[in-house]
Amino acid sequence: MQQIYLDYNATTPIAPSVQEAMLPYLSEHYGNPSSTHALGRSAMAAIDDARGRVAALLGADRDEIIFTSGGTEANNLALQGMLLRDVPGRSGHLVTTEIEHPAVIEPAKHLERLGIEVTFVNANRQGVVEPEAIEAALRPHTRLVSVMHANNETGVIQPIRQIVELCHANQVLVHTDAAQTVGKIRTMVGEMGVDMLSLAGHKIYAPKGVGALYVNRSVPLEPVLCGAGHENGLRPGTENTPYIVALGQACSLVRKALDESADRMAMLRDRLWGKLRAEIGPQLGLNGHASERLPNTLSVNFPGAVGAQLLARIPELCASTGSACHSGTTRVSPTLAAMGVSPEAARGTVRLSVGWYTSEEQIDRAAELLIGAWEAVVDA
Ligand SMILES: Cc1ncc(COP(=O)(O)O)c(C=O)c1O
């Protein structure tokens, strides 16, 4: 059976040129980048080259890019590295949101358990975190605000620039988890004004297990792991040369393709929405803001249906739901719940996310299969 993969927000396949670029670093270029001999130097040169490519995609300087094992580690480094500084007294305050990925929510809760004050700001009904709500949460001892650039489930893009302006006016630094936006929309750190930004390789056609944190050089961050002085002293451990090379190549690819691929993804996403809506009618709900949205993401709730049951009827289609089943009970997505989406609508939600290798034929087939499954469920 030919799979139709509409789950690019979960992960992407590895682009052929990315795989090609990394392979020599799994074989002949095996030197430790810290070694001063020829094999070490060639590995370090490849890492430097990759660092330049990541920096170019973000409009940053090379020395502001810290390679990590992925988006989760980048977020942990940003939050813990900032809030656990000057440990005695631990007087800092962190502001984040209820719609963050667990890769931010959980480190924030961990900090809370360590005695640090954390405020979780909610999003509005359209899934947007209002800058005024962030401003209202600031305290004199707020050290960091962390708001994701776009949500992984709804694709809603957050007003980061305005949030940064309000925070900087209060001398508060801003981190953004851009795992879902890098490579899909512009993510130039200078334009956004952010002080730190996380990205994940496997959302941009690089392998899983590599990512990066942009840290503006004026930010006083401390490492979370203890070890040698790699990555500007912020992330100890021998660098994962092949994956870093892959990430660099992926950043160059997405940078070149950005505008064109955004237009194409939006066309595919809108085609899918149009077909579903034409058959199912206006009761088919769209989760999140209709226009401030990633070009590739469609989070829809099917009336009278459960997303997981719909997908179970369509083994050909790879997509995600708005709820998770654990030991027989259904837990709706915290993001959808925080936005005020009803439990029924959250249970009926399917997230469809397109990418580089999605074709129009696949969109048409996916629409046909989803409509068929929905009709079968509501008729049953
Ligand atoms: C918004 C967001 N942040 C962070 C992550 C975690 O990234 P990684 O899987 O590289 O740790 C993801 C991945 O699902 C994500 O969507």
C-alpha cells in the first residue's frame, strides 16, 4: 500500500542531498573535531561550515549557534540555562504559555519544582497568545519569556515581534521555540528581535536527533550539562559531526526554497480544506486562526466523529489527531483545550500537515479517503 504522508509537522523524510552530505562523516571523515590532526581538523571545518549555514538561515552570526541533540534539548538549554543561573536564591520568574510543546512545558514545570516561579499564559480562542497577556504576566524579577513561534498542532503563528517589543521595554529577554517555523516561514532573528531561538533538524528534512539554539551573544546563558568546553562552553560533548553536517545542508536547502515552497504548501493545504469543506459542509471546523497560520498546516475537526477512529479506517493515510488514547481513556490535546476548543471538537480533530514531497494527487486521494471515512462513521 502506498502511504500518503500528511504528518510533516511530526517529522519530515530526509532530503536526498542531506543524506548525501552526511554520509562521508559516518565513514572516512571520522575524526574527533577537537583533535588537532588532519582528520580532526577536517571534521571541525565541516562543523564550522554547517554553523555558517544555520546562521545564514536565521540571519545570525556563527558564534551565536549552539548545536544540540534537537528541539527538546535546545529548549531545555534556553529555559534552564537562563533560570538556573546564580542558583543561590533562585529568584527568577519565567513566563511561558499553555500552548507550548511539552519540550517547553515540561522544563518549565521542572523549574517550578525547583522553586522558580512560572506563569503559564493562555491563548485566545483563535490560538493566539496576546502580547498584552504576556505583558500583564511580567513581574520585576521576570528573567525570561518563552513563546513558541508557531504551534505544532494548529500552525497558528504568534505575534513574536510585538511580544519582544513589550518584553524588551521591560528589560526581559525572549526565547522562541521555532521548531515548526524554521524552513516554512521567515525566521530572521533580527526581524523577530528574539534573544534565543530553538530549531529541530527533523522538521526540515535533516535526521532526528539534531537541532540548534540561537543565543544572541549578549545573553548571559549557562550550560545545563557539565563537561568540556564545546559549543562556546554551552553544550559539552563531542559534536555529532554527521548530523550537524546534515543540519547545515538542510538549512541551506530550506533557505533557498523558502518562498516557493511556502506558496506551494499553502496551495496544497487550501486544496485539501476546500475539498473537505465542499463535502462535509460548514460544520467542518478549522482549529485556530484562519490566516495567521503556517502554510502547511490544517487542523480540522470533523463533526460527530472521533479523529482516531477516522484515521484507523484509513491505514493508507499518515496524519495526527487532536487527542491521545492512553489505557483506554482519551485525553484531548492540552493546546486545543487551552484555546477553548470543546472536548467533542478536540476529539474530532485531525491534523494534516503537508511538505515538500506532497503531491496534488495525494491531496485529492486523502480528501476522498477522509470524506469516505467520515461518512461511514456518521452513518454508523
Ligand atoms: C514546537 C516543537 N518544539 C519542540 C519539538 C521537539 O523537537 P525534538 O523532537 O527535536 O526534540 C517539537 C517536535 O515535535 C515541536 O513540534
